[in-house]
Amino acid sequence: MVASAAAMDASKYVRYTPEQVEALERLYYECPKPSSLRRQQLVRECPALANVDPKQIKVWFQNRRCREKQRKESSRLQALNRKLTAMNKLLMEENDRLQKQVSQLVFDNGCYRHHHGGGGGAPQVAAGMRRAHHATDTSCESVVTSGHHQHNVVQPPPPPRDASPAGLMSIAEETLTEFLSKATGTAVEWVQMPGMKPGPDSIGIIAISHGCAGVAARACGLVGMEPAKVAEILKDRPLWLRDCRSMDVVNLYAPTTLAPARDFWLLRYTSILDDGSLVVCERSLSSKQGGPSMPLVQPFIRGEMLPSGFLIRPSDGGGSVIHIVDHMDVEPWSVPEVVRPLYESSAMVAQKISMAALRYLRQVAHEDTHSVITGWGRQPAALRALSQKLTRGFNEALNGLADDGWSVIESDGIDDVCISVNSSKVIGCNATFSSGLPIVNTGVLCAKASMLLQDVSSPSLLQFLREHRSQWADSNLDAFFASAMKPNFCNLPMSRLGGFSGQVILPLAHTFEPEEFLEVIKLGNASNYQDTLVHRDLFLLQMYNGVEESSAGTCSELIFAPIDASFSDDSPLLPSGFRIIPIDSPLDTSSPNCTLDLASTLEAATPRSRISGVNGGGGGGCAAAATSSKAVMTIAFQFAFDGHLQDSVAAMARQYMRSIISSVQRIAVALSSSRLVPPGACAAAAQLAPATPEAVTLPRWICQSYRFHFGAELIKSVDANSSSESILKAVWHHPSAILCCSLKAMPVFTFANQSGLDMLETTLVALQDMTLEKVFDDQGRKNLCTELPNIMEQGMACMEGAVCVSSVGRAASYEKAVAWKVVDGDGGAHCICFMFINWTFL
């Protein structure tokens, strides 16, 4: 017994030599969870481990994984603690500012009541109001009153306010004072922007003005960058504000065809405060302030920037605390009444400018501190440049400014579509005529129009346009006008133009929030990369944002441009697309359609009816949009053409644009009518439908696609003649974890069998809130990004074992994973199915 106990102690407490630790660590970084065969191979290859029990090596790997998990969790909690501490400090400062505002309002109210309550105290009231004016406006009052005693203090004459250095410095110092009073003081009455509650996961504290001249927004947030770098980025306004055309005189593109662009003649002042904070403040220069002014430039409308800017100070936990104030008067009188609310909305300023600045900073900071993996071998900065290139090209075509070479051609008598031509843009093409002469498109034509939408969800409409391109686009015209991007395209047989079978969406990138998605759309019949080289496919680079139901009330965009299969960073782009801007849309909007899904069939005896994007309590419910909403949709399409074909292309573009408008109106009417379905109809459908079509067909598609791609049966007992119910039960009880995810830029899970739910520790209802990338660890995400193109192109892929994370943060390892593309009954890609083999919790 004594010998046995001693042997047990010896096996329990093992002290490894440095050589042994080095060998084990080396294997750990290659494979955190090696199989028994791999551990035995390590013992054979490393003489230093020859005397170590293989079971003890297994225990060492278990402990090593546990320590790694604890280290990551400790780092995450420390970072979260620093962020919460800084956010708490920011909220306390905001609370102090609000307390001062409340005290000021109480004081003003008392003075007002005293003044109207009797005449005996009039001198004291006047004196008190003068003191209040001095405190809030931080201006230099020449009279300071206390009680009945007045002390006149003679101030030196004010400095000059002209174009001289002394005059500009005087204006700058005054701008600094007024900006600080808005950023941290009570010069403007700020109210929290609806739907933007501060918290550890929020973008920051967002407020909009109430009752002040013009429109104003203020944003306070934390960014993991040094103040100097933050200031450098924010000063370069076109870098993060895509509506900004230039910086010499700040030009802002118009968001629609219904209004002209704006320009601002600004003075910028950069200063460092006594506490080390960095301030960059701006204001418009005009004769109104006594400073120099600049003549108006057509066709711009001169806007006025009231004291605005950025206050940047270092945070105790690292990074920077930023206060952003945007206060301007954009002359709403100059736009039609239908879009005037856009120019009178402080919330629009917050969304388009203030929050855009914070989002860009957070995105850059995230890329600097994390290993960001993107598709197609692109760096995040390159992908941001492509996305920016799309938006700027769309804005440039939409505004059609003469400075950029655009001119308007005559209408055909109906003013619904505007046609502009830019002959200064030369889009080269490597194609040649049969005579051998090169083809060069000598101009670009843009067809654009705006329309008013009513009672339709902007995110849902844009999502439909994205996912169902065949409902509004002409594939023949897509192929014809993409010829400028394809080398030797004109040498191909004309029979290859058009006739595309469908579209495949290849996710490319998304922002950190995420607010914006970038993807490549493949239209055509090619099944591999070699086919793309002979141009059987048309590729589109596409960017979209504002398509989530949670983003209702914000601008939504779908912008795309044809690209060559080589997809180089410097390829010319001719962006086209759609932009939808809500005018008076409510913040709480429901999805336009009510559907029954596969998850509900397996979760309960009767299917659960739900609204996409809205989860009700206790299994969900149906709701109808009871409020009306309005939005302006702007459509702009660009076409490259040869000079002598201008009239023909213009006529075709008008016809094509009118066809698109008609299709969009038809889709909008259909979506709008579906919003009127009463809640009772959804409940009745849930009671009557025994099973959804998806619940019947998806398991069969999974098995059929697996058989097609791998040449084997997923379930031995199931064949083509098996009933749908038996296939569903077999998939549901399969020992491996089977999960299906959507074909989106941010894939979300749509189905999982019982083993998959156990691995993720979730339910079918909550499964739909989980995204694919959050399930994998770093190694798993790397494997996924490597194999995703193979899945989309070849239809299947095998991935090495790694670790995934459940919904409650528990790690689970799997021996290997296989993925395949699930094809529906029409031959189109329906989803991607993953199967995790021999998984176990760590």
C-alpha cells in the first residue's frame, strides 16, 4: 500500500525539465488538443519525453489549455474593467454637466417668477440674470453686479476681427471658448438621442440639440488610440466623412438629386489646454462675425458652421476620451419641402457626421489591436479604401458637379430621369475590335432619379433588392456595360452575354460594429476559378449598410460596381446603386413580413410565428407596423460608352432607369401591403400549419447536397425514397453537431440538430442571434477564412480540428469539421452546412 501511494504521488506531481516544457509548448502551438496518436508520436520524436507517462502528457495539455483560457479571460476582464472605469468617469462628467444645467434652469425659473411676481426686486433680478449670462456664455461682461452695489470694470478694447493674424487669433480664441462651452458646458441644451443608451458595448454617449439655432449633435466616446493619432485622423475629414468632397473649402455632397451640395468657408484652430487635452475647433468665416469672407460658388449653397470641433484627452486606462460637437446651419430654405426635414434634423447630423467619426476611429483602433482576417487576401485599410471609393464615386455621379466634368443633357420631355455626361472620364478597356483597333470608352453617362416611399421598411426593401437582383436588374445590360472591366471581352461570342442563372454572394469584409458590409457578387454559370478567366461570369463589388431592422430610421445604401476577375486595388470603378433616407420614420419599426421557420417546428409542438429581426417573449409573436413612414429613395446608375454612341446609350439608360423605378415601386407596394397583416392572421397561421416547408425540405437538401459533394451518405439509413419526417428525425438525432448558416456577409445560424444545440449550449430560438464568426476561436476563424472560398467555389471543404465557443463562453474541441454548400430544389445555393465530428467540452 505504501509503494502504491508513492507511485500515485509520483504520477500526480511531475516536474518537467526546460527541454520537456519547450517540446510540449511547441506542440501546443501547433495543435492545442492533440490526439493520443499525436502525443505518442511526440514521445517517440523527443527523447526528453521518453520517461514521461503519456497520460501525464495528456494532463499537461489539459492544464495548458485551462491556463490559456484563464489568461485570455483575465485579459478580457481587465480590458473591460478599464473601459468601464473610463465610461463611468465619462458618465459622471455628463451627470455633473446635467446637474449644472438643472441648477441653471431652476435659477432662471426663480428669476422669472420673481420678476413677474412683483416690482420691488427688479434691480436684483436684472443683476442676477446678468450674472447667469456671464456664467453660461463665458463671455466678457463689463459689469459684475452683487446685490444693489455695482462695480464698473473698464475692459481694454476688443482685438480686431479681420483677416490680420491678430484678427484671426481673436476669432479663434472666441471659437475655442464657445466650443468648450458646448462640449462640456451648458451653452446648448443636449438631449439623449433616442435609441442610443450609453453602455460598455455602445458607441458612446450621443446627444442632439434642443431649441438652439441650426442643427447640432454631440458624441462622447472612448477610443483605443493616442490623442495625437486621433487628432490626425479627425482633421482629415474626407478620410472618415464620405460626404465630404474636398478640404480646401469644405464641400459636402448632397445625399439626393433633390437638393444642391453645400460648402463651408472655415477657420480651424488647434490648441493644447492646460490639462493636456488636445482641441481642434472650427467655425465659418463670414462678414457676420466681422472676419474675412469668401464669394459664393455655384452651384453650392453656402452653409454656416457654428463653433464645433473635437476635444481629445488621454484616458487613465489608455487610449483617448473624445468629445465631438457638430453644429451647423445648412440653410434648409434652399431645398424642397419634401426633403426639408433632412436639413432640419439634428439626429441626421449625429448619424452622418458625429457617429461616423467615432465609428471610423473604433474600426481603426480595433484593426490596430486585433489580428483582423479578411477574405481575398486584402488588408483592412485596402478594403476601407474600396468601400470609400464606391461611396465617393456614387456621390460624385449623383451630384454631377461641373468642376468634376459633368454636364446635363436635354430631357426627352419627361423630367422623371436626369441624364448627366462626363466626357473627361476615360475608362480604358483591353478589348479590341475584329480589326485589331483598341476600344476605349470615351465617356461616362449617369442616369439618376429620386422617388418618395411611404409605409415601407427601408432596411427590408434594400435587403430584398440585394438578395433578389433578378427582380429589378437586366442581366444583358449588366454584362454589356461591364465589358469595360473585362480584358478581351469583345472577343467572346455574343451568345455568352446575359442568360445568367443566378447570383452567388461572396462575403469580403464588414466593419467592427458591424454597420457596413463589403462583398463580391458573382453572376453567371462558372463553377470554378478557371471559368472566370474566360469570362463566363460577371463580378460586382458591392457595399451595403443600414439593412438591419435595428438600424431603422438611418440611411440605407446598396452600391455596387462591375469589376474584373483579377480584382486589383487600382481598378477603375463605376459605382451605381440605391440610397434610402428616412424623412420622418419612427425609431421602432417592425419587419414587413411574417414567416414561420424551421426552428419553431422543432422547438415546440406548434410552429412559432415570428417577425424577422424581432424576438418576442415566450417564443415570439407577430406584430404589424401601425405607424406610417416616409423616405426618399435616390437611384443612380453609371454607364461607360464610346463617344459616337452617346444618344443611343442615353435613350437606353432612361428606359432602363424607368424600368428599375417601376420594379422598385412594385416591390415597395408588396412589402408595404404585408405590413398591414393583422396579428391575428399570424397566430391563425401558426395554429393551422402542421409544419413549415423549410422544416420538410431542408434536411432532405442537406443529405442530397452531402451525397453530391462527398459521394457518400450522411445518414446510412436514409436514401432518396425516405420520407421527409424520417430524414428530419435522422438529422436531428445525428451524433455529430450539424449547423446551417445563412449566405450573408455576417452569417447567422438558421438551424442546428440536437447535438449542435448541445455544443453551443443554446436553443433553436436563441440560435438565430448567434453569428458564425463568434463560434470559432482564432485558429478556427483562420481555417474558416481559408476554406470559405473553396466552399463557395467547389461546394465543400474539410477543416482541421480546433476549438469553438458556446453561447455561455465554454470551450469545446472537435476532431475535424466538414462544410458543404446546401443546394435547394432549383439548384440555387440555400445555405452552408457545417458538421463538427467528435466534439467534447474542454
